[in-house]
Amino acid sequence: MPRSDEELYRLMRKGDQDAFAELYERREPALYRYALHTSGSSIVAEEVAHEVFVQLMGAGARFDERRGSLESYLYGVARNLIRVVRRQGPVEEAIDRAVEHDILGDLISNETMAALHRALREMPDRYRDVVILCDLEERSYEDVARIIGHPIGTVRSRLHRARALLSAKLKWLNAPAEVLSR
Amino acid sequence: MNCKERTAEIVEYARRRAEPDMELRAHLATCSGCGERWEAERQLTSRFRIMRIRAEARRAPEARRESLMRDFAHRHRRAPMPAWVWALSAAAALLFAALLGHAARNRLHERAVPAIRTHGAGAQQTIFYEASTDASALSGDDDFIALPYAPPLAAGELIRVVHADLDRDVLASMGIDVDPSWESELPAEVVVGEDGLPRALRIADNTQF
């Protein structure tokens, strides 16, 4: 039976490097993608995912099991770090680099994906988080409710609202995107 | 079910990339608003899918991971040092306390008159003399009473004269006859050898005998 995040955390606080490595392998990829989708920058995503774990291993880590899951805590740290980066100014590198490796580039234009990324970045945090977690990470409503600390009903209604906002923003792209639905 | 209520259904079907059931399909065929929403939701799901596929392969470079692991190892390599320091400090403190206790006990032993203290008498003052002969030499002119059964003093042995208040039991234990009706303590000077045993005593107030 796999050890829980919290158990790994307790072990890593005692200096167990294997536990830390396991925790990193388990949570870093999703945190990186979350930061990538939120910031639109792979540089920021790298930095944020790295810093989350630096903070976790540091003496200042304020994770308290009684207040929520470790996963929720990690996303919270990532979210705050991204906010700090955003306050420092726009980072425009990212998505273009991602598009270079677009394996479905024949089906969809770079412009379309860039517009979707942009629309996602411009959304309020509360909507963007549920879109990323529910639709891009394909997490269940229950998981997302636990991560963001809101009831399932709130997660569902936010997601529906977020999708409606995105659809409205991307309406002008509908014609070329129809290729995808074939 | 009205269009607003249908929206949640439309979103969930589109998210699952499932075909709508007959009832919803019939509604979509007749309601242009819901039909548009259905198309928009399907397209959004397709785009998200592409985004997800693209992002799935992406993650931080291995160098980041290695750097973190090195950092972790470095932090925790240093961590045991304070524990060792603490352990050593604690051991040193214990050793110091033990030595201090031993020294204090020796000092008390030097100062105390075990035979008298054991019997509950309070020593008040100590004067040192060098014995020229045994304790019986103290008796006579100086009013010292040699205690029966006391071991003799060695020549040159350092003796002390201890001023103490002795009760009846202490005097009796020294082999001194005391009036049984006497209750109070009596001021006395006790000659004590280097071994701490009393050898002679002089009662300051002998009206009780």
C-alpha cells in the first residue's frame, strides 16, 4: 500500500531522503503543469515547482496536517509563488516554447492554443484553478474540493461557469476548432 | 427541465466526451441556445485534451531534481551535528555535576562529626588540635571525660574540639550516665578524632549529672 503524502512528509522531516524523493516524484509533475498553465511560462513553472519543494524541506515549512492535506498545502504554496511572480511583471516566454513541441500541431494552430492559454491565464484564480485541476489534470470533483478547500457543489458550479467564460472568450476560434471535433 | 437546468447536463456530457442521451439530444435539436452551448463545450473539451497531452510530457529538468536532492542531503547531513553537540554537552554537564557532588560530599564529610550528627546533635563550632597522646590525656584539669570504648588516638593525629548541644540519647550512646529525668539538650565540647569518632567530651553545664 503506497504511503500517504503526510506519512512521507513526516519521514522527510526526519531526514529520510527516499521519502522526499518519493514525494517529489509524486507531486512535482502536477505542480509543474499547474504553474505552467497558470503562469504561461515554463521558466516560471520550473522555478515555482522547485521552490515549493525548497520551502517544504526548509525549516519554515508551516504544513499542519490538522488543517488539510499536504497536496492542498503544496498547491497553496505554488499559487502564492505564482502570484508573487505575477506582481513582478508579465512573463511571455512560455507557451511559444510549448507549441514548438506540439505533437498535434497539424490539427490545431498555434494561435488557437495561445489564445486558450491566454484566456485561461486571464481568468480569476478561483475559476482557473478548477479548470486546471478538473479538466487539464482530470482530477475528480472530490479531489479538487479537498485541494481547494471548498464543497463539491462549489467546484462543479465554478467549473461550469469557467467553461462558459472560456467558451465566450474563444468564440471567434470556433470555426477552425471544428476540425478537432471530427 | 428548462435550458438552465440542461446546462449542467450538457457540460458533464461534453467533459466526458460522451454522447447525450435521447432526451438531451431531442432538446438540443430543438433549442438553438443549448445546441450552441453543446458545440462550444465539445470544442473546449477537445482543446483541453490537446493542452493536457502537450503538458503531460513536460516537467522540470532532471537537473532541478538533482539540485533539490543535493540540497536535502546537505541540510540533513548537518542536522545530526547539533544532536551530537547536545549529547556531548549533556554528558559533560552530568560529569561536572557528579564531580561537584562528590567534592561537596567530601567537604561535608570533613566538616561533619558523623558519630555526633548521626545521633542528632547540632555541631556549632570546630577547633583543631594536634593530639600529643590519647584522649584520656584531655581529662583531668580540662574537665574532659574520656569516652569509654572509644579507640585510642594515634600520636600526632589531628583532633577537633566540636562545640555541640547534646541530648540525653547522644550522651547515653557515648557511654555517659545521664539523669533519666533530664529532657533538654546540654552544651558540650566533644573531642573528635580524624576518623570522626568522639573520644572525649566536656560538659559546659554539669548540673544535670
